[in-house]
Amino acid sequence: PFQNDSVVAGGGAIEMELSKYLRDYSRTIPGKQQLLIGAYAKALEIIPRQLCDNAGFDATNILNKLRAKHAQVGPRARP
């Protein structure tokens, strides 16, 4: 039996959410740290981009849709 019924999304969802969080955070700090954190946020998107490429999808289009979904504010839907 399951001890924890939480669901962890796959397909790069965690990396996209971390990327969004870091991008938002980077906008609140000045200087070189902002650039470094922004670069790290961009690097996290390599994982979902590679998954899209491997599946034969247009990675740019899919990542833009994922960014839009992650930017939506409100309660997350539970499966």
C-alpha cells in the first residue's frame, strides 16, 4: 500500500517550475548574481527541451506553452 499519495509530475515539470521560480527571484536582486541565477534557470530548461526533441515535438513551441501554464496563478489541479 501507498504511504504517501502525493503525485510528482514528470516530463520536466519540476525543472520548469524551478526555472520559473529562479527567473522570478533573479529579477529581485541586482548585479552579477541576477545573471548567474538567470543562467541557471535557463539551464534547467534543457531537460524538458531534450525530452521534447527526443519525442519529435517542436521544443520551442512546447516550452512556451509550459512557461505559460507555469505562469498561471491559482490552485493546482490534482489528478
